[in-house]
Amino acid sequence: MAHIVVITHEYDRLIERKFFRRSDSGYMIHAILEDLRMRGHSWTVAQGPSNRMKGDVAVLHIDATYVDPAYVDYGRSFPLCLNLAVSDISKGRISQARVVPGDGWTGPVIVKPVLNSGGVPEERLNRRARRAGKPAPFPAARAMRDYQLFDRASDVPADFFADPDFLVERFLPEVVEDGFALRFWVFCGGYDFCGRFVSRGSMVKGPGVFRSEPCAVPDDLRRRREELGFDYGKFDFAVHDGKSYLMDANKTPGRVPRSAGEVASPTGMASGFETMIRTALR
């Protein structure tokens, strides 16, 4: 049996402790770890790179777009550390649908921040650091909760193309018979599940989703996962005119959506992790 160390940011909280209610976590990794605990493994959280707890294997679980090298260095001290190679998930590195002036794209576009999840995780970490009387770890981060849509690239203000904090991307919702779809792929080691969320609106997000269904993982997306070095995570992608486009890659995904939970199960993810543990500790 292995002891797993979960390396988190100094100001992140894997588990939220609430008064008069059971402590819980919004992260998928927590459900995976609890499944592994039921199998006899144990786990603990190392909050911050200086808190160098000992263990058999680790998970680099930094909920921020960029990972400080100090966390990566700590992860290297373990025989296995999930996502050790994933220290940059900025949109500019991940997206396969970037639009630049003069590239010939004439369809609609969407403007996003380069920070993952709209920069909200960085904003949260900065706020907690300031409350503790410490400097903000991401002082230049700007949160953007609502993305902007334009009918064509020529309608986008030039400042967005020039600003390194933003990315202009092809807007590629997949049109289906009863709405619009966006595909997702969750994986841990050799286990994975791919599905498609369908929404009435072209911006496929939580409240508007009324159906999900399994679908196949495109081979080129599997190759992209290998190139990016992901052991564990969630990809959001679109299929347009028969081609897949990776839009977002998350190394600290939230809980599996309830509509997909019976298939993309924490138990399956835990089995994928357990296989990697056994291989690393032989």
C-alpha cells in the first residue's frame, strides 16, 4: 500500500472545512483519493513547496495556470508524481483554435483570458494570501468571468490581439439536432471517459446543459495529451468539420458532472492511478 502526497499551492484548499456541515472538496482528485483510501492506501496534503512531507508517490495539484518551479522540484523527489510535466496550461499553449489577424478565419470568434478558468483560481489565491498578510502570488492576474463573442475577427478590438493576457479563438460550437455540443475527456493513467454535453445555447456551460452522452476520443487528442505530458486531468474540445480542436486543458478538474458520473467514475480514475503506483513502486 502506498502513501500519497498531494502537493497543493500554499494558499489553496483541497478540502473546505465548513461549520456544522461535513467537510468536503470540489475537486475530482478528492473522490479518487478517498476511493484509494478504501483500498488500503493513505494520503495527505502538502500545502506549499516548503512543506516537504514524505511519501511513496505524489500528485502535483496546483490550481493555477502556471506552476512555480519550487513545486515541480518537490514533485521530482518522488518515484512517481502525477502531472509533473504539466506546469503551464495557458490558453496560448493549449488552444488549437487560436485566431491571429490575416489568418483567413472568417467565422465567429471568442475572446478569452490566457489564464485557465478565466483567472478565477489566481484571483482566489491572491485574496487568501492578502488575508494572511502575504504578497499576492499572482499580482498581475486579471479575472474574466464572462467571455466575449464576436461575429468575425475583424470586429475584435485590436487591443485584444496585442494584449498577451488574452487569446482570440475560433468559436466552434458543435451543432446537433437539438442544440449545441461541447466534448470533454477525463482521464487518469490508462482509464478515461469521453462525453459530449448538449445545451440549448451556443455557449455550452453548466446551467444550460440538458443532456450528456458518451463519445469516442479522437486519436489526435490522445497524441496531444502525450505531447502535453498529462497523467491526469480533463480536456474540453470541439469537433468541427470532422477535425478536433483542443480548447482547454485542466490539471485540477472539479468533480465529475453528475450526468456523466456513472461512467466517468472516481473508482475508474482511482484504478488508473493505482496501476501507475504499482508500476512505479515495483
